[in-house]
Amino acid sequence: MNTKKVNIKIYSDSDDISTINAGLRQIELESVPIAFTNPKAFAPEDDTILVLQIDSLSSGLLSEVAQIKKDIKNKIVIVIRNNNALLVSTIAKMGLQDIFVFPYELVKFTSYIKEVIANGLYRTTGLNQQYDSNNRYNLTNIVGSSPKFARTIELAKKVSEQSASNILLLGETGTGKGLFARAIHNFGKNRKDPFVDIICTAIPENLLESELFGYEAGAFTSARTRKLGLFEIAENGTLFLDEIGDMSLNLQAKLLRAIEKKVIKRLGGINDIPINARIISATNKNIEQLIEEGSFRRDLYHRLNVVTIELPPLKDRLEDIITLADHFIEDFNLLFNKSVKKIGKELKYFFLAYPWPGNVRELKNLVERSVLLSENGELNLSDFSNLINSVPAIIQNDSDDGKIPENVIRLNLNCGTTDMKKLARHYAIQVLEKVGGNKTQASKLLGISRPKLDTLVSKKK
């Protein structure tokens, strides 16, 4: 188990960092202890997250960071208080895009820090090349070489290189739509401009509009200062709208206007503000069905899906499953200070047979847990007992080399001609063969009596 602490250094223009401390205390990650300190002098160190609380554009701390930002690889997170639109936009244009406005975005800040730690994105040594934002989120570095996935990658490369057209990403939950969106941005011509993302379902409907379009001071009771919307912050870069299929019809109409006119109005504002960000949207829902049901606008759909990229589910990427598992093992070995070297043979067969309803995210989470709890250098079937127990039956896939472990039976049946009686007979014969014709042992495994077994296997096909 990893005992190395993750260090977070907090620097602030003022002495009051109580809200940051409160947020960091809420972070709980199994086996990953966290230490946060508040040094007086700004001094970045390896494998350290830097949290900067900036109060104004005249901040000496901001000036110091701006001068050395290109020379350090640390994850830098900016916190500002009493929302200052000019300050936010200026910091974003400096290339510091992880900005959180307190107290409104305290929960979002805490979740983000947790994600950075869980994924090892704070590391500047060992994983620095792999987890550098432009390397980790890049179409050339995404793991996968199966034919379906390779075609998806090639389409994404072509779209990102040759145009700034809007893109709609389709795919089941856990297929990596967020990673793809950022990779497309990093592969395009505007990679140096901001990448701004928002999960449409993570923000209440009444607040989502102000997040996207911003607001003027006095637009509503708590609007004390002007707030820039995400469209403005994205500027000439990319705005990623995740879970777009859940957006309300009212907000869809306003989004459509913004895309068609290429202008927005802040809440409470009267002036049109030009926007030029590429929009990448994503959903795991059937948009065509939503349109037929009347819950998604057809005209907005056509504006968003200038190019549609569909990410295949993991079950359709069998060639990539073991490669991805090995990749995650390597990552978590470094994160948890482990030395798992390989995947057991029987576990490989299970991985290839399992349907992976949670896709790549499910595989990653399972490997993380198993590496964390592993006591030797190999992951085996027993390390995934909780998953195996939840699967009622495993149907062996035809993609392997024909060698199967002793406790696995391959069932290749024609579902159009095989009823339950034929299936029961076929399975009983296979079990009997597995135990060398020992009917007593076979009947125990099948949970039936010897006479019942005799009757079953002697029936005509």
C-alpha cells in the first residue's frame, strides 16, 4: 500500500485560506494520504499540487507564477473570491484554466482535486510525460488499436486538423467521451486556446444558463459583480458540453441562438458579445429518439453534429481490453507504489468474455481496486471475485487462440434452433467430459441426481 503523501501547497494573497482548507479536508481517498501546507515563499516542488488564491490583477503571486509557468510542470489550481469577471478572463488568457470561484464552486473544486490525485495528474516525475495534459489527452496517445477504434481515431484526427467544425460525440457511459473531446482540442490548430468543459447535468437548470452565458451585476439578487460565461472564457478554443441530451428545451433554444448568431447575451445584459469557440458536445442517449419524443430540438441537433463521432463500447474492442488493462496496471503501480507485472491467464479469458457494461471506466476502476489490494506481482481471477459473483453466466468469446482453462466451457450454439432442453443436454455432456466421465462428480457440479444426469445425457438430440 502506498504510504507516500500527496503534497498540496496553498499560496494566497491574503491570510484567510479557511475555505480552501475546508474543501481539502473533505477529500478522502483510500490509501492516499494528503498533506496540505501554507508556505510563505512561493517554491514549487516535484509531485506537488499548487493552489493559488488570487485576489486581484495586481497580485504579486500571480505575476510570479506567470513568469515561471512555462518552466514548471506542476498542476496549478486557481481560487478567486467574490467573482471578478476581468480577473477570471485575464487568468484564463494566461493559460491557467483550472479556475474556481469561491464559495460557489467549492464542491466542484474539491471534486477536481480528488480527480487529479486519483489519476496521478499531480506527478511531475516518472509520469510527467505520460500525464502532461498535451500528451495524456492527445489522439496519438490514446490506448487502442482495434479496427473500430482505429477508424474512430482517424476520423477525429481529420476533423481536428482540418476544421473547427462542431462535433457530436456519441457513445455509452464510460467510453471516454470527455477524454476524446480534450484530445481533439489538443490535436487541433487552436490547441493553445482554452478548453472549457461543463457537465450539463451537474449544475441545476436555473444556474446552467448563467454558467454558459454569464451575467451582469444586479441581474438577480446574489449577482454582486459581473460573471463571464463559459462561452466567453473558451474564446477561440473549445467548449465541451457533456450530457447535452439532458438539457432543457428552454436552454436548447438559447444555445441554438448562440450557435447560429455567434453571439451571446449575459443575463441582465443588453449587448451582443461575439463568440468563436468550437463546440464539442457529447451524450450517451439516442438523440434521434429524443427528437422523435419532442425532448430535443432537431435544428439544434443539426447545428451540433456537423461531424458525428461514435465511440465503440469496450465489448466491441476485444483487441484493446488486455492492452488497456496493462496500461492501467502500469499507471496504478506508480500511483500506489506497487509492482504488479502481469494478468493471469484465466483472468484474461474472463476479461475477454465479460460484457463490460461500464466500458473503459469500469475496467479502469476494477484494475485500480485490484492493484491497490494486490499482494503479489500478478492479477488473478480471485482478485475479481466480487465481479465474477455478479455475473450469472460467462459465454466464451471466439476471439482467443482456442486454448481455454480447465474450468471454462465454450458454448457455441445456434440460438435459432437450440431450446432450453437441448442447451441443458449439451451443457451436461460438456461438464461430464470435463470431469473425465465421472458421473458422480458431474452430477454434483450440475446440482442434479445421478439418475437425472443419466436421463439428460442419454436423450436424443
